[in-house]
Amino acid sequence: MAYKFQGLTQLVDKREGLKEAGEYVDYGASSKTTRVWHHSLTKKTAGGSDAASFAAYHVSLGWPGVAYHFIIEPKNIVKGKDGKDRARIVWAQEIGKKSYHVGNSNKFSLGICIAGDYRSDKLDEPTLRSIKELHGALVSDGIGKTDKAHNEMPGYSWKACCVFDYKKAIQGSYVPSSDKSDSVPDTYTIQEGDTLYSIAGRDGAGGVTVEDLIAVNDVDPLNLRPGTKIKFAKAKGASASTSKPATSTASNTRKSNIKKIQDTLNNRYGLKIAEDGIPGPETNKAIYKGLQKELNTQYKAGLAVDGIPGKKTKAALPTVRQGAKGNITWLIQAILYIKGYDINGKDTDKDGSGVDGGFGSNTAAGAKDFQGDKGLKRDAVIGINTWAELLA
């Protein structure tokens, strides 16, 4: 399908080529009802104020790829057919993808980021032209029904984003808005895709840094589960009874278990990932490669072993339920464990994680919890919809 926005002179299609570590789930363009406006909080002329840098940063957070569907880059100017300058627009994600930019609202939200820190930067004319023209094309294409700022989305009223008046910007004029964001909350409920780094921001939201969040919360900073409540406070003066270091016994045990998962991936599938206990993009990709190898071995699927769970891989996936045993079950368990779901219950196996290749009652309980968090039927059956979320 050809969109009108594809006819914009300043548009560059980079849906392929930006750094990624997996794939977001694609629900189709019709799933997008809200166009959400962001700014990057990086100076618009800085070297890192572009789509490629944002993609690299977002992957470093453990996300599958860049969070935004469109990025407008003020530092990159394109001459229009009318002779006027426009800021380059990068098309970064398929329209229907549920990328991580507004937590639990990701599925129905289209992310548009204007590179720049508009607490101090100013929207220039080339950028305003691109904002207005992109918005007009999206409206003509029927992509989204309403526009909102990041801090108008549920749970993000404290975010200083997007600072400028986006309603005026889409009409072609710059109006710096007074900061209407609320003060940072005392507690915050983790949403889909959140990390401590995305919550605090690079310069510390409300003066609360990532280090503060780690110090005052007993959570694994590498694996936050949606629905978990955390304290949003500075470490200095925090109560000793509520402040626990991130290096707790539970965190150390988890790290050790993930090292064992990484070791098994290396030995079983001939990989060479770091055995560091950090469940980042490299580990996710290794699991996906292992899955592709198993599908090729067990089902003669003929897949490229590239660690990218694309359409061919997803089409080859079997339905897996309680009672199953083997390497595919082991990979499902590894994904669940890395995502923070308890598949061990009160039992203890050789590595303490429950990742043993046997789909028993504890694995079923963890699978049900995962399905419930994703809005799926809690039946512990790993079918097409559950696979899609596991590989997201």
C-alpha cells in the first residue's frame, strides 16, 4: 500500500538498516488511533540527534529497535521542490508496529519524535514545515484520529515531553509552551517497555537519576515487569528500611542463572555470546538463533539462522503446551525467565531457574502470568499469539 506521506520530498525510508535486536509485533496500520508527539531531549545540532543514534540507544535499553515510527531531524536539511528547506523525516518503523514509546498505550499509538531539546532549542522553519507536512499526510492517509503529547498519555503526566505546543506546530507555527507536566510522582507503575533509563531520562527526571531509582528500589534494573510499583525518589535521605542495593541475593542468583542460560546457548548452538548474566539484545538474538536451528532440525523449516524472528520463523513455530519436553520448551522457558516470569515455583532443579526443558505445572503458571500481562487468554498454550509476544 502506498501512503501519501511517502511522496514527501524530505522523507527517507530507513525501516531497514537502523540497528535492531529483534522485531516489534505488527498489528496493522488500522490499530493506530493516536499520533503521539515527542522530543528527544538531545540538542538538535548534536551528533547523536538522529534516527541512527536513537536506534542504537534504544537497542542498548534492551528494546527490539528504535521506539519511534517517524523521526524529524532538524540538523539534516532537504531542499523542497519549492526551493524551501525542510528537516529530513526518517520513516523508522512499520506503521502498525507496537514499538516502545508510551508504555501500555504502545499498541494504538504512533510515535513521532522531533530531534532536539525544546526546553532550550527552538523549532526552526524547516522543522515546522516537515511537522506540518507529515501531519497533513498522516491525516490524509487515515493514520491516527487524534494527536497527543507524550505527557498527555496515561501514566506520563510528569514527563517534560514534548514541551513545545504541538497543536501549533502541526499548523506550522512555533509556540514554546509553559511546562505543564506534573512533578515526578512518589511512586510509579512500570509500563510495557519501561527501563529505569527510559523512566529517569539521561539527565534525571525531576533530579531523580537512574542510580537513585536503583538505590531505593528492590528490583532487577535489567528486567522490570509491567505493573510493578517503584519509588520515585532520590537516594539521599531514603529510609534504610526501604532502600536495598540492586546487588541483592535474589539479583545475584538471577544473574548466575542467566549466565547458565548463556552458557547452554553457546554450547548447544555453537554461539559465542558473552556469559555475563546480562539479558540484553545479544542474549535475545542467541535465543532466536537457537529457535531457528531447532525449527530447521526438527521441522526442516529451511530458515536463515539470523536471530531475527521474521515472518518465516513465526510461520514455522509449533504450538507447545504442558507436558512437552525438549529444546524448544527449554527456549520458551529461557525467554520467560529472562522476561522475569517465575517458572520454578517452590521446586528446585539443577540451576534453580526452572529452565530444564520440561513443560510442567510451574512453567505453565509462569506462562499464564505472561499471557495475563499481555492481555491474552491465560491457558498456558504457546500458540501464535503468545509466540508473537514472547518474540517481541
